[in-house]
Amino acid sequence: MLSFRKSNPAAVLLTLLIPVIIFVSAAFGAADISFITAVKAVIEHIGLADYDISEPVKLIIMNIRLPRILLSAIAGAGLATAGAVFQAVFQNQLAEPYLLGISSGASLGATIAIIIGSGFLLGSVGSVTFFAFAGSLLTVFLVLAISGGFSKGTGNLGNLLLGGIAVGYIFQAIISFLMMLNQDKMETIVFWMMGSFTFTTWEKVITAAMVVTVCTVIININASKLNILSLGSEEAHSLGVNPQRAGIFFLIVSCMLTAAVVSASGIIGFVGLIVPHLLRVFTGPDHRKLLPASAAGGACLLMLADIAARSMMAPKEIPVGVITAFIGGPFFLIMLRRRRKGAMR
Amino acid sequence: MIHLKNAEFRYGQGFHLKPVSIRIKKATFTVLTGPNGSGKSTLFSLINGIVKPTSGSVTLDGVEVSTLNDRERARFMGMVPQRNAINFDYTVDELVAMGRYPYQKLFSGESENDRKIIDEVIERLDLEYYRNRRIGSLSGGEYQRVLLARVLVQQTDVLLLDEPGNHLDLKHQTMLLNLLSEEVKGGKTVVAVLHDLNQAIHFADYGLLLDDGNCIASGLPREFLTKEMIKNVFDVDMKEYRSAAGGLMFGLAEL
């Protein structure tokens, strides 16, 4: 059941693309640093060679650009994986963390953690992540209750999405309200609403990387189970998978994934929708292939979106969530339309 | 083999399947029939372990079905569900291969033996040509064959089929039922929900007629299915015919 067993050219190609995009991205920014210099700075920092790169350049690459690039890759991988999982569990190709309101739930959790004072539980990044996880979990079960469980995917497509969107709105309204009451923390909270990699620190990168890696590995190991679950609860039952138990297991792990990403980078929508959907064209729906490809594809997409966010209106920065919404919104509408026409099974 | 002892099921205040006691023997073809809403699907779900009886018991070789763990049960009992649209367009090979899931461990994946079984069944059901086709492009008959292939790959003693003839033309229905009869001869126990009474008479060794949550007749279908019984349960006038070989058939009385 391990995922990399079958040939998976899409995943391999996208994985190879990741380091290329990392260094292309490292060359983008206010200070003029070339692609080659960026590569050299990293090699020198690791201690593999000595190229005499100036200290400020090394600092910019290692402490400013690289953390945010890596965080965008981690966030992309996490959101795309979570999207693929939600789609399988809900048997609905329009499900994803943002549209289901789960990102907003995580964001509300994070906001509360900031307001009641960070660090009282597990250190500042840790407690924000923990609260974000609690928020996302609460949301997913709330949306589940509203839409009437995961029994029939197509049947309650409307309920699921409407429930998710409504819950998302309510949570964002609560966040706005909390923001008003805590104007001193407004700036930090605003960042959660829009999604951005601006204030990335290595601490955030490492926390997110750990959670995303563990969750992604767990999900990939269970890819066959996810295939079975995607057939619907009756068939899952007869093939030896308890649909409720397995569904809850996958939801918890992907909520953890979403929470880790949201608490490091805020709400970034649609990555979980676009990436698995596009990649199914190449890998088919088999999650043993789709999941690794989605993780790699999500990393690539979000790094590219971050390049756009930094360079389109430089020196001003566009929140990366705005970029993904510009691509994802129309994409979602097209899918909705195709679905209505019955083009999608 | 399968033994229901006063098995009863209630959906809250709604549907009530009154206590049923039946014994389904090994290597037999059992048919559940009755009007819509009579309790066939509920009974089917009880046997399959999807729902637990509110009272009474459902046992498989003496073991309570609801106490089996999910994979254990799936190695004893396989099911062909009613055609439901799957939202993910797997290939025929991928879908059939999922029948081996109950035998696989977390890190083992598909073994050579699994592959051998899958290939044999695909060949037997004449699906070689479709192997890499996506299920979304199959006709109803082809898809039904794929589901049947999956349940055979599951290598269970018991095969449960929920209205397997739905969406199939006459030729494919007959092919399917013949194939199931072969499986019964090979030692499998088949339980199917069927609407066609003539098919029930022709293929089944044992049958159950349900009406409004009550099991009103059981035994050999050609014995308990009479035109009086049909009129009583389905509210349709039927006429009895006898084939040259003496087999019983029903046709609409007005014809």
C-alpha cells in the first residue's frame, strides 16, 4: 500500500521541479541576487564549498528568502494533500480546507491563541498551532453535522459547501470582531485573514515542516484505505473499511495538516481544490499516485504564487491568498458549472 | 452458515422489520424479494453487518456478524451494491484490485498472489479488454461485471448482491444469474435481492418474501410463490404458465 510503489511520473517530475523553483524564487526580491548566487549562498551556508559570497547576501538568502520559500512549499504540500483527503472522504471533488470553512476555523483558533497571550501552553508557535488545530477540528465536525454526515457525497454537495462557506463566514466575522476589541494585535491578526509568508521565521518553518511531514506520511501510508473510502460508505464497509472510523481518522489528520499550515501562513484558499483536480488528469484518482503528486504539485504552485505575490507589484507585496483566490475562484466556478452539466461523474 | 434468529430492526420511529428467523445453507442461492419498502434492503444490511439487529442475532458460522472486525468480515462476505455513481474515475483494474484490500497489511501492498487472483478473475469475466478503461466510460452491463469481478477477487464464501439485475438488459441479467449459479455450484453462498419473480423461481434454492416489514413466506420460491400470494403482496393479477419441462412462470393476467 505504500505510495511510491507504482510508477508515478507526475510526482517525480514535480518533485524534481521543487529545488529549481526554490532557487528561482530565491533570486526574486528587492536586493538584486542572481539564481547562481542564490544556489552558491545555500551551498556555502551548508558548508559544502566556499564561494566568498558576501555576508549580507547570505543573510538575505538564508534568513529572509529561504524560510519563506520553504514555508510556501510546505504550506502548498499540506493544503493540496488535505484537499485530496477531504475530497475522498466527502466523495466530492469540490471539497477543500478553505471552502469547507476549516481554514477559517483554524484561523479563529489561532486568533484566540494570540489574544489570550501566546506561549501559555506550548511556546508561541506551538500554542497557536494547537489552537488552530482545535478550531479546524471543531469546524469540520460542525460542517459534518450540518450537512448530515458523510454517507452520500453527491447528495449533499450543496449542504456541505453551503455549510462550509457559512461557517467560514461566521468565523471570519468573529475574527473581525475580536480584532476590533484588540486593536493592538490587529496587524498580526489581519495577516491570518489574508494568508501571507511575510513574517516567516525558521521557528515557524520547522514547526510546520514537522507537522506537515508526519501527517502527509501517515496519509500516504493509508492511501489504499482512502481509495476504498472514496467509493462511498456502503462499498467501503463491504471491502473491510469502517467508513465512520476511517473517515474520522482521515479528517483529524488532515485538520492537523490544515492547522499547521494556517497557523504558519494564514488562510490560503483553493490550493487544495486546484492541485488534486489538475493532477487527477495525469495520475487518475488512485490516491497512491495522487497524494504524492499533489504534495509536490502543491509545493510548486504555492512557491510560484509567492513569487507572483512578491514581484507583481514590487516593492509592494500582494497577500498570497489573494493570488490563489484569483486563480482558484474562477476555477471553482468552472468546476461547479461542469458539475451541473453532469460532465463530472 | 448464515443464521438469523429473531433478528429485528427498527429505524427510530420509522420502519420496523419484524423478527425474522432463517437459516441460509452453504452453497445455496437465496433470493430476497418483496415490494418496494418491504424490508429487503434492511434485511440485506442486517446480513451484511451494516446495521446491528435491535434484538435477536445474525450469525455467520456461529459467530455474531457484528463482532467480526471489518477486514475479517470482508474476507467472509463480499457485496455487489446497487449501481451508485462513484465520484472518482478509477480504471477497471484499480477498482477490481480493491477487492484484495481485506487481505493486505498496512505496509505490504499488493502481493504477487493478489495480482495472480486479480488477473485470473479479469480473464474469467472477459474484462481483459477493459482493464485500463475508466469506469466512467463503461456501460451498465460492463460496470456490473467489474463489480462482480471485484467481489470474486475478494474470495469470500458469501456473495451478497443488491438488485444486481438493475440497469441490465435481459441478456446481461441472464449472464449474471448464470454466473452466480456457477459460483453456487462451486461452493459459494449467494444471497441476492431480486425483483423478477420468474428469475427467483428459476435460479433460487431458497427465498424469502417480505411485505411491510414482515417475512410472510420462505422456502422454495416455486412453492410459496402462487398467484394468490402475488396478488396479496404486490396487488397485481398474474397468470401461471408451465413450461414444456414443467417449470413455473408468471405473466401479467391481462396479457
